[in-house]
Amino acid sequence: MTRAGFVAVVGKPNVGKSTLLNRLVGEHVSIVSPKAQSTRTKVVGIVTQDAVQMVLHDTPGLMTPHDVLHESMRAHSLAAIADADVVLHLLDSTTARHGSLVEEANLEQPPTAPIVTAFTKIDLVNETRASELLGARPAARGVSAITGAGLDALVQTLTALLPESPFLYPEDDVSTHSLRYLAAEHVREAALAQLEEEVPHSVACVVEEFREGDQPVYIRAVIYVERESQKRIVVGARGSRIREIGRTARERIEALVGAAVYLDLWVKVLPNWRRDRVALERLGLLHRED
Ligand code: GDP
Ligand code: MG
């Protein structure tokens, strides 16, 4: 008898969704950034252990929509909640106020799936604060994606709630995303690490060519920004910043594909792409009902 199902990982921006997902999956499949709102589309990680397979959905922030990109991000998150067998609601231990899922996500009604609540970053608070948080919500778990504290217990809680089912994906898959998509996410992550404040929200990456047969593997990637001034920032003085972004991204992509990579990296301006449905579609960021 096997169990399998979908777990939607939900919570405010920056609570640690992507970090936890990566730790659980044991592979770098979801972009992690100290800057809020870095996860734009639904990333799926797959954990298969003994007779249980958990398919994890990382969800973009459930913030109030400001533009077409935000609307699309919210639609992704709501779809992940509606599809889920279990909803994992994450709350940040280091912040003072914690709402219910319905409040935080501004849902019209609670999800039909059971909700498991976990306090993240438990390594950052002292024991008094940890017992206070868990005392107020006895069913909640305290976890740290950095130290691994509480993760086994969390996985047990989640898997016990999954339905009896054959596995949904092959046992050794870690993600339903293509290498091409993951490579683009690595470029975006490397770019975000180098950029301050305003620019990150304007950055999108697309891999336009991926020749796996070549040695080294040839990848042409484009970083899209919204304005010329942002392009100059990404490129840096005499190309210094783009070289640094390229070097970091290349090393991570090499680890992912297990081969030497030639990363041909470009920066282009796509004016106001975040407010442009056609551009979002082209960048693969528009949510489609399926
Ligand atoms: P998301 O926006 O919810 O996906 O959050 P991220 O996974 O991108 O994490 C946001 C920030 O919190 C990053 O700087 C992470 O390194 C940090 N973080 C996430 N989980 C933990 C944790 O368990 N412990 C500590 N100390 N930091 C964490
Ligand atoms: Mg994230």
C-alpha cells in the first residue's frame, strides 16, 4: 500500500517556503532569496520516501495584487491550495503577529484540505519564545530548514494526511520542471543576489537555447529588465556585474546538469513587462487555468 498526494506550501513572502522545500527535497529546485516575492511560478518538488510520495508546491506570495504579475502570482497560489491534499501553512517564528490562513491569504472560505501549521526559522528564536508560539497553537510544529530541527516530525504529520494512492511520478524524480526552467531560475537567483531594492522585481530570465549534446553544454540565457537604466545596473561597470552573475549561475547550473557549461548571458530591455500580458506570456509567467 502506498500513499501519494499534493502538499501546497503556503505563507507570506519571506517566511521560508522555498528554503524548506529545498531542504525537504534535498536538491536545489526552488529559488531562495532574502528578498521578498522571489518565487513567481509554482515550483514542484517531489519527495519519495519508502511507501510515500509527497509532491510539494511552492507558492508565490499571496499578497494583494498590484499589477498583472501579482494577479498571476496570486492565481497560482490559490490554484495550488485548491489542488492540495494537505496545505502546509508556514508562519515566521521571528515575526510578532500571525494570522490564520484565511486571514493571511484573504480567502473567501477555508480550503477543503486539512491545514498543517508550522513555525519556520525556529533556530532564530530562544526556547521561551518557541514554547510561547507552540503553546498558542498546540497542533503546530516548530521547524528549521537550516538546522533540520523538527523536519522528520513535520514530514510524518504531512504524509499521514496523504491519501492512499499509487505514486504520481517516477521514484527518483525531484522536480517536474525541465533543466531549462531550472537553469533560468539559477540565473535569476544569481542576478537577484547582486541587485538592490527596486531592480529585483523587474528581473525575469529565460533560457532561449539549451544544447545538451554539446561539450561544454551550451546555454543561451537572457535577463530581461524593464528599463535601460536597469540594464546598465545589471551589466555593471565594464560588464563586471553581469560577469559575476554569469560565473555564479554557471557554477550552480554545472552542479545541476553534472557537466561543464558554457553560459552565454544577455541582458535585454522589455519595457514594463510586469504590466504587459503578452510579455508575461512570453516569459512563461502568466497563470493559466487547467
Ligand atoms: P519564501 O519567500 O517564503 O520562499 O522564503 P525563502 O525560502 O526565500 O527564505 C527567506 C529568507 O529566510 C532567506 O534569507 C532564507 O535563508 C531565510 N530562512 C529560511 N528558512 C530559514 C530557517 O529555517 N532558519 C533561518 N535561520 N533562516 C531561514
Ligand atoms: Mg520563495
